[in-house]
Amino acid sequence: MSLEIIQDKCTGCGLCLKACPFGSLSLEMRDKVGAPHPKFKRIVMVDVSCNLCGACVPTCKFEAMKLHRPDEPQPSVNLADFKGIWVYAEQREGVIQDVSFELLSKGRELADARQTDLVAVFLGHNIREKAEELFHHGADKVLLVDHPVLGVFDSDAYTDIFAELVKKHKPEVVLAGGTSVGRTFIPRVAIRVKTGLTADCTGLDIDEKDKLLLQTRPAFGGNIMATIICPNHRPQMATVRHKVFKKQKPDTARKGQIIEEAADLKAGRSKVVDVIHEMTNEINVAEADIIVSGGRGLGGPEKFQLLFDLAHELGAAVGASRGAVDAGWISSFHQVGQTGKTVCPKLYIACGISGAIQHLVGMSSSDMIVAINKDPAAPIFDVADYGIVGDLNEILPMLTKVLKEG
Amino acid sequence: MHIVVCVKQVPGTTKVQINPETNTLIRDGVEAIINPFDENALEAALVLKDTIGAKVTVICMGPPQAESALRETMARGADDVVLLCDRAFAGSDTWATSYALAQGVRALDKVDLVFCGKQAIDGDTAQVGPGVAEFLGWPVITYARKIEIKDQVVRVERVFEDGYEVIEAHLPAVLTTVKEMNVPRMASLKGRMRAKKAAIKLLDAAAAKADVNEIGLKGSPTRVVKIFTPPRKTSGVKVDGSEPLVAARELVAHLRNQKVI
């Protein structure tokens, strides 16, 4: 497979350069036989970073680009053998994570579209009674493995058991939360069962024609969206972050079947010695519905109290920009952005945050963004649905007050 | 001890802007940088080199231009650098990339520890570190923010959503690093001189004993079928906040109206 530039047709207009998401195209001066030459003609060159995605081809008005696709390789397995939509139901210390319920609601749609079962895979120790919650949120079956070794997350043991279950039951689709746990062992499972895995999907749909899972995810910090498929390998696997899909109200009348799988597991090669919770009384920004976030514009660490007061009224988590974290005003657990957490709450209130691109990529997919900043030219206003130009020292206490009044 | 650091060259996205007319990335003047999280991975390896003694090899899969990233790591103190470069690697997804890097590691002298950044800032998948571990058959500890090594056992503080775990693993192992781990050093002048002259080891698919069916597009289970720019948000309203109480009341009314609170 290759991308061919037909030199005679290329005019060196450069339209295709703009379409390339990988920066693989450049304009260079070449002579008639394609050797570098300072004068003759400017044409497009492709470098090795080209991913052969084909985004450039339709932009060429001169039909100078041609993508040569080889015949699709034959599937490595019999695709029809793979049935059922699986969701990895992540529990931590016996508490099922919200992202798993969110995935069950999306998984329910996919399972209905494919007319197949929605199966929750539930790994842990002494967790059987919690399985009911998975039925309430849409699962038809729960595949339960209860084993002492699975009590605390162990990358080796979780990979072993999950890969075994996949090989035995052959699911068509596997979804998992893009949590620190999911992002650690799910990639290993995908490698072991030899299939594709798409990280941090924001859209999951079934293609009407060939019934493939269409996995859409942002790239380059959300500047570009890519839709990815896994045509010849099974299962089709994807991770999804918190809050991307909506959790449904539990239906407590719903029942299902628990299938308990025995497991012969040995403790892995890594051992958890200690678990320390650093954010005990606060809401985790990655899971929050509302986030009140502060940046350098706050002016000092003591001003975060204004945010905590407002957050308390709203039932919100407190976030921070990299500037505020680097200045030592608040711990990095609160950091939102490229080097911090990616969030997509229903409401994001940015206070004294100018809106550097590193921050924007972490929060711009929030449902509603409110910005409070005294600089009317701050880039944060470009992404804000509602901006207030003013002094946050005065506005934040007023907001808290108005909310208290009810 | 032999430590390998995997680095990726990425576009410096701090400068990425969107052309409002075409809705595409403006790439003019976007320089290629070392993935920032990989800088923390390199620093972690260099600290071990300084404290307990180790040979540090940096490996990078990428086009010939990635040589500049490798020279930078050498200027900071890496002993050896390897460029995994072959047209056959083009189009690799995370499965094929993990395989290729693992093959690269296998081609080196006995390795005790592999560091990767927690994720690359262009793809953001965080899949390659665990993937390399899986191909090597080694344990992986992700999101490391502090490490100690004693008697072939590595003790790691691993960050999760609201705290951290202390985990121990026997070497060899793969670790992925977060930014809080350290502050990457600057290159020394002496290092720069050395890096300028140093030969970059090239490893192509054959030299890495990589099966051609497992690399590049052929070895990648996933395919990109569509690339598009997300619909741009229309600009919202901007109000004057010089009357704080009025501004606060209006905002709360708006939020209640929109049913977000």
C-alpha cells in the first residue's frame, strides 16, 4: 500500500498539505525525474510519517494523488463465531465505577442493534452481591470471576483472566473505561488476543452495512476526529473515558444471569504493597458533572478557597490549570489539560484561566463552558458558551451567595 | 544495569492553531519535539544512571527526521541511541508499534528496565507502554511518579484517579512515567558536542527481526476510515462583570434555564 504523487499532474498548490493530519506532506523543488533541483517545479512530497489514511486524496483538484490499497487481508479468525457485546465492569474496593454504568448504557444500544447479549465482565473478590447493579444498568449476563488474587488490581492476573475469557467466549465487541486500570491491562489483552484497540472513543456506532463497530476518537487534542474500524480481527475493542456516555437510571426490576467462571490464578509478578487515597473528601475531577476550575488569574493559593466554596454549593469538583499546579497552589490531582486529566462535565466554570491550548484540549468537550476572566481577549472566551469579563474576587463570592439564596 | 527509554517525536502542539476558514491545523512553523512525557521517562533513567549506575539506551521508531530527537536525548546524557526506521513500519497502529519497539528492545544487549512516557501527546492512546511489556512478556507498572530499585526489585508509586499505590515488581519490567516524576534536565554543552558527532544506530525491520506481516499497515488490526474536523462551536455570549451581583444573578438564571444546575 502506498500513496503515489503523480508528478505530471501535481501543480504544487499545497491544498493537500492542509488536509494531512500527520504533517507528512511538504512542498519541494524537483526536476523532471524527481531529483531535488532548485528551480524546476514545486511538487508535493510524502515522508515516512504518512499513515496512508487517505485524507489528502479528495482535496487534490488535479487527480495527482492516488492511494494504492492492497486487497484486504483475509480475516485471521472466523468473524461469525464472535457474538455478544462485553463491558468490563470495573470495581475498586467493591464499588463499581460510574464509567462502567455509562458503558453499559451504550453497550445496551449496541447489543440491541446487533440483536445480541450485553455481558458485563466482573472481576474481583467477594463482589458477587454487587452483580445485581450491573443487571439494573442493562446487562443481560454477568461473567463473574471471584478470586483472592483479583481483590486488588494486578496487571498480570487481570490480563491473564480477561484474555482467557475472551478466547473462551469470543465476544464481538469489548468496551472498557479509560481509567488508570483499564488503560493498563486492556492494551495487554488486545495484544495477547491479537486484535485492535481504540483508545478514548467519544463515539461508538454500528455501521449499517457491514455491521462493524465505528469507533470515533479525537486526535491532536481534539482538533481532528478519526473514525477507526477493526475489520479482520475480533473482538473489536475500545476504551472510553468518564462522562462520554450517559448513565441510565437503574431499573431495579431487571434481572439477569450470573455465569461464574473458575480461575486458576497465581499472584502476578508485581505486588501492591500499599494504597493511599490522597483526595478523600473531594470529588474527583475526572468523574464530576460540574467542575469549578482555577488558574494563575486567581493570584494566589488562598484564592482557591473561593472555588471550594462555590464548588460546595454546586456539588462540583475543583479543577486547576497547569499554571496553578506548577505554582504549587494546589495538588496535581486537580490538574485539567494535556498533562493533567481530560474532562467532559456538564458544566465547566473556568476562573482566571487564560485558555492555553494545553488546557483547552483537556476541557473543550464539556457540555457547557463558563469563563470568568478580567482580560476580555483571553482565548478561554473563544470556547466559552458564557463569558463574564470581570474580577473573579468579586464575582465568585456573589455566585456562591446567589446559589445559597436558592 | 541496562535501561532502555522509548521516545516518540511529536508535533509541538503548543503552537497548533486552527485555520478558521478551512477548519484545519495550521502546521507552518510547528516544530517536532520529544514527546513531553518521554522526557520524564528519559530523566528517570538518567537519575538511575547517576545514582546506582546504568547504561541508558534510547530507542525511537520514526522517520529519519527523528534523529534530531535522539541527538537531544544523547546531549542530555543517554549513552546510546537507536533509530528504528523502515518504510515497512509506516501506518503501524499501537499493536504493530508495540511489536516493533519490543523487537527493537530484543535486538539490544540484555535489558533490565524499559521506560516509556505515560502516553504521547499526539495520539494520547497510552497503549504502547503496556503493549511493549506484553510483547516482551514482562510486568508493566503504569503512571509511575516515584521509583526506587534495590536488589533487582523496583518499588514504584503508581498514580491513580484519587491517590497512589505502592507496587513492587521484579526486573525486568516496563514502567510508564507521569510528569510529576521529575523535572527533565537541560543538555550540557559537553553533551551537545558529543551528541553532534555521535553515530545514530539504525535498525530496520530486518535488523530488528520484525516479521513483515506484523508491522506497518499489514500488522495493524485497526484502520482509519474517516478523518474530519469536529464542528466548531459557535461563539457564546460575553457579558460585562463590573456589577458582580448582577452578573452572578444572570449567570445562575442562565444555568438554571439551561438546566445544567
